[in-house]
Amino acid sequence: MLDKIVRHIGAHRNELRTLSDALWNHPETAYHEHFASKTAAELLEKCGYAVTIPCYGIETAFRCEYAQGSGGPVFAIASEYDALPEIGHGCGHNLICTAGIAAFIAAAELMKEEGISGKVILLGTPAEEGGGGKVKMAAAGCLDGVDAAIMAHPSGINCTDAGSTANCGLEVIFHGKAAHAAAAPEKGINALDAVNLLFTGVNTFRQYIPEHARIHGVILDGGEVPNVIPDYARCRFYLRSADESWCPVLEKRFRDIVKGAELMTGATAEIAPFRPAYRARKPNTPMNMDYAESMRAQGVEVEIPEKAGRGSSDFGNFSQVVPGIHPYFAVSDTSVPVPHSKEFAACAKEDYGFDNALRAAAALAHEALRFMADPAFREAVKADFARR
């Protein structure tokens, strides 16, 4: 079956390369992926598959599906295509989109040839980089009736999915009182001082959090000129943990530190989420092993990480609803580029990254077809999901 999948993907290689390069040359940020979603939809339609776009209340989301027979399992493949501000495709989402489409087409064509009953769905999921596209799509029902989901992400290495951190994004705005910083400082309340004290408190708290947790932030506003005490300052933080039971612990202490900054400065604070919360990703052992076996059968050595990654993805929300994995494929065989960098973006357009994306696509398609055709595998996937 894997050999047949590889041949089907190879038959579409030129169109897939054109798509990947087009997306790389035209990067779009969260919820602005009009070119990417339209170009992806056009390729699917050219191959004979109807596309619903927009969908789930999002202009740049799409859904494409193929069903064979009556009933049967439903398997979803997620396809991302948003880019980073200034860096472009520094996380290689042009390759994610390409791999997802390649996997969907191969799975659908093999379902026809082999008479495999079931349904394969391709979900075009925008705004992974902070916008929570999958969070919103799941809330709108995109996983209703779906039995399992999968996607593959570019990386510096080839590895299975060990999980990722939950991620809560909080914005803090401090309000103070403006005054002349030299002539009447005693009449002012410095909102920027409150932000600085918040960062000091967070930096101290970092000494006492477990290795699986992270807290980090940036200052967005803190005054305009040195001789005016700032009456407004704004910052944003990510609170992350691979163990979701720690998320409320981190948030409670963070809010207490904000209160401390208020007391020390006299400023008042507003705290609110600035993006949807990402759940910790829940990996699935049988799905991971099938992905690794399919990649190894194509000559790719795959690592098995011992601990969850410290990044976050809105696929974590998918994996909490249905069994799913988010494995990784390397974009370079000569270096380990750091994601969210210009170096990684450059690798996302090179031949090696594209070729490996197609290998990952074959592994995704094999997983989908095996899930539909192999009841024992399907039950093992569901049992592992229930156990976790």
C-alpha cells in the first residue's frame, strides 16, 4: 500500500511543488491567508475534489472530503498555511499545506482503487501562529463525526509526536497617572514601573516552576518620552505547561504577581486572554509507530523523543477531542535550523525539505488508509486515546 501511495503522490509532484513555492513566495499571517487557501483549493478542485471555502465562520478555512462506500471510519488530515510576521514561512507551513494535500489526494485515490470504505477529510486550518484557527474550527464542529486526525510539521529532525505544552496567552494593561517626570514626579503613578515589577516577579517565579513549564513575555507599550511618567503600559505573556494540571497553578501565581505590582506602584491592572488557549497535545502510540514505520520504509530514520516538546500548537485541541498525532519531518540533512528563524524559512523552500514533506505525506496517507481498513489498528488507536 505504501508503494502505491508514493506513486500516486509522485504523479502530482510538479503541482505540489508549484503550490509549495507559491505559498513560500507569498507568506500571509493569521486569518489573512486568502492567497494560500484559494491556491490550495484550486489545486484540489483541479484534481476533481469539491472544496467548501470559507467554512466554520472563518474566511480562510476550507474543507474537502472524499467518501467511499456507506459508513466506515472518518479520518481527518489538517493542513496549515499561515506565516510569521517579517520572517515569512519560518515554521514551514507551506510544507504542511503541501503534505496535507498530497496525503489527502493519495488516500482518496487509493480508496477508489482498493474499494476501502470510509471518509477522508482535509481541513484547511488557518492561524496556527497565535490565532487558534483549530480551536475555533473545533468549537464550530469541524471534528463532529471524525474518528481520528493527523498532520505533520517541519522541524530540524525527523521524530514522532511526544506531545507539547498547553499555552495560555494573557495581556496585562496597567493604568497609572501621567505627570512631569522632573517637575512633579510625586503626582504621577508609573504604569511602566508596574510592568517592570511584573517581569521581576515572573523572573523570580521561574526558579520554582518545573522543567515542563515555561513563562515568557514582551512589553508592547511603555510610554513615549522620558520626561512624562507613563500612565499606560501593556505587556503580553505566554504561560505554558506540558502537564495541564499546572496551568491553573501558573495562572494563579501570575495574577498574584500582577496584584503585587499594583500594590507597589498604585497602578491598576486589566488582565485578559489575547488569543484562544491551546491545549497540551496528547500523542497516540499506535499512530506514532505507524508513522515511524512508514517513514523508515522510505529510508528516513525517525527519532522517538523521551519527553514532550516545549512549543505549543492548536492541534493540541484537536488531539484532546479525537485520537491524533503531530509528528515532525526534517527540512535539512546538513543542519538543524531553529524554527521561527530566517534560516528555517530558507530551508522550507529547498529541495530536501520538499522531498521530505512528500515522504511525510505518504506516511499520513498510509495512516489514514490503515485506520479505515484495519479494525485491529483502529481499536488500538482508540484504546490508547481512552487510556491517556
